[in-house]
Amino acid sequence: MVNNSSTSLDRTFAALSDPTRRALLARLDAEEAVTVSELARPFPVSLPAIMKHLDVLSDAGLIVRSKSGRTVTCQLKAEPMEQAMNWLAHYQRYWTQQLDRLAAFLEEDDKWPANPASPSSAASTPRPRKSTKPGRSPRK
């Protein structure tokens, strides 16, 4: 069984993965309702390409299109992004807790010696140098 919430989240992230679609959403965030031709104007792609991007955004529930005569306007619908932000916030809390635990562990004074050098490093001696130059040895 497919979780509808997971499918919605997948569509939201897929829609947000493209820079053109993010730019379209930013434009819709700045203005209340924008016609499709106004949305397409600043982009160096064809109107059908913009329409495909708008289809992806619409399928993800990120925009709402309305038609009045021959004019189609788009409006931002931010609820799916809120769901994505909640999902991201959950993992941000998780990783913050994990990193805080790691920092607390590393800061415990009695767990780590003052000098973390290995005791065997003082007793080790350097290897003797080879008498030949490095590289290929001559064939005999």
C-alpha cells in the first residue's frame, strides 16, 4: 500500500528539484496572481516548456491555476511546502541531538588523556634508508 502522505512529499521534492520551477514559485510568491505568459516571459525557454513545469507544480499541489476566458493565471499554494519543511525539521532535530551527544562525549575530560599521542610512538624508531634510488630497478 502506498502512503498518500509520502507520495505527496515525493511530488513536492521532485517539483522543487528543478531551478526553473523554484524560480516560478519565487515569482508567484512575490505577486498575488500571475498569468502564464507573464511567468514565461523572463525565461529563455518556450511557452510549452513553461507549461510542462507548471503541470509538475500543479500536480504537486504547489500552484493553483484558474482560467478566465483565454487567460490562465497561477497562484502559489504553500501547504505542500509546509509538509516538506516539517519533514526536514524532524531530521534537523534528530541530527542536532546526535551531534550534541557526540560533542558531550568528546568534551568529557576523564575519558580522554591530556596528551592523545600513542605511548608506542615514543618507543618507535625510524626505518633505515634504502641505499638505492627509488624507481624501477634495472633488469638483469
